[in-house]
Amino acid sequence: MNNIKLAIIVGTLLTGCISKNNTSNLNLFIEKDKNVFGKQTRIKPVLFVADGLNKDGGLVKNYERGLNYAINYFGNYGPYYVYLLGPGNKQNILDIYTKRAKTRVNPNSSNPEKKQVEEFLNRSNVISEIEAVSEGRAEGGLTWSEPPIRVYEDVTTNATERENNPIENTWGALHEYHHVFQIAHCDSYQERTSDRNLNSWMTEGGATYSSAKFMENLNLVDFKKYMLELRVTGGNISQQGINDFFLSKTKWQLNNETYWEKGNYAQVYYMLGAWATAYLIHVKGVAEVTVLKNWYFDIPRLGKSAAFEKHMGLSLNEFYGKFDSFIRQPDEEVMKIF
């Protein structure tokens, strides 16, 4: 697929026309195909950029560098809206959030559009998010709406940090778009333990691995060095690496979904998840495109357990045991797989 040129909406140019057209196109797409979530779309990604950002074009350019690469690899899923926000013009931010609400409007709802927009803007999490923007706090990440209108959103409440760090900006775009692809091929409204949804190590570990590998393909990072850093220093994810995590003698299971609440999610889901992805590719010899992309296509039909065994050549339980033995080896041993 050729690079998809982003439709960029910069603060003062917000008119509502593009958002309204995108919503209309999505509704037509749903009418034609009820299984739209796992299908690619012709709708282009849209960037909303707050006033005061992207003055030299670098913020969007470096985000686009990652997003276009990811779309070329995974396909174009959406509609996908990216919000690069920051403190400044409060009315401008409110206008952007109003446009965001309109992308989620269900035209078949008994509630009129105006009421749906008001309900979205009055959600406690949305109010908190707007406050974070006003206060310059860096929060956000990927989110998506509930059926019947599915939109994906990458929200950055303080994009100044992204603007000042082109490498991390591109890296983040790659990471989040892998999630878009993953979510499009599972039932993300089920519990992560469900066979219809993905475990956190699959999503976060897969995206951590893929984004680092793609960054190397873009000549921006050293992939092998990064994988070693995840063990030694925590890389760009945490101050505690895998090795120190092991020294803490904390019991862990890759498929345990409680670390989001208990802590250590960075070490288990992101870092060990990335190494689990590497193990499948570099130890078990599964093709990279199969691990990062192709096996997901079978999850809606087979469930993740059967799809995993079909494509990886071993069951999830077998994999967990083998990976545990592998990852506890010294750095010099595990690094030999590359």
C-alpha cells in the first residue's frame, strides 16, 4: 500500500467539514459491511494539532514518518484520529474536543447529535483529560469507541514533549498504530483473559518489539542494543530492567492480567512481552510477519489459543514453559538468538 497522506487539521483551520465527512463515510462503510472492524478502510487518518504546536512542521512530519510506515506494513484501519494537544488556547482545545465528539456520533441513535456531543464532553474521563491538556500534563494513549461507531484515537495531552523529541515521536506513532491493527482483529470489549481478546503481553510486547524493529528499519535505532537495554536498564520504558526485576524474586506469569493494578506491568507486558515476541521469531523460527501480523487474522474465527497454535507451532501453555526457561538465562546467552 502506498503512503497515505495525512489529513492534517491545525487548530485555527478547524471547520468541522472533514470530521463530518469522515463520519459519513464510516456510516456508509458500516452499511455495506457489518464486519467493518476487521476490514481495512479507505478513510485517511486525521491529525488534530492544537494552536502553538507544529510551527516548523516537525511535530507532524516525525509522527507521519512512523504512522505511514506502520500503515504500509499493517494496512489502513480506522477511522483513525490523532490528537496532538497542549496548553494554550482553551477555546481551541474545546473546539478540538467537540470535533472529537462528533466523530463518535451515531446517526441511528434516538439521541440527537447535539445531545451525544454534550454527553461525551461531560464524561468524567474527558473532563479530566481536558484538564490535563490545560495543565500541560503528559497523559493519553490509544483509545477506541464502543459499537456501533468504531473510531480509534491516539491522544497526547502535551505534545510539546513529542515535538522536542523526534525519535520518540516517530517511535510512539509506530507503537500505537500496531495496537490499532491488533484491536481490529479481536474482541477488545471482552476481558483480556478471554479467548476472543488478546493478552496484554501480546499487545504491548508485540508493539514494543515491532516499533523497535521498524525504528531500526528507518535507521533511527539499533534494535539489538535496544533489546539488551530492556534487560539491563529498562530502555525507554522503565527505570527497572528485566534483570533487576528477576533479582527482586517477584513471581510472575506472562499471561497474568493483574499487573496493571499491582505494578510491574512495564516489565511483564512490555519488556518480557517484547522478548516473548523475539523468542517466537528468533528461537522458534516463526516468520516475523506471521508473529507481528498474520496470526491475528485468525483470532476472530478460531480464538487466540487455536490461532496461536496454528501459526506458532506450539500451544500457549507449551510456549509459556519454554519461554520461561529461555528468558532466565544470562544476557550473553539470550542475545545469541539475534
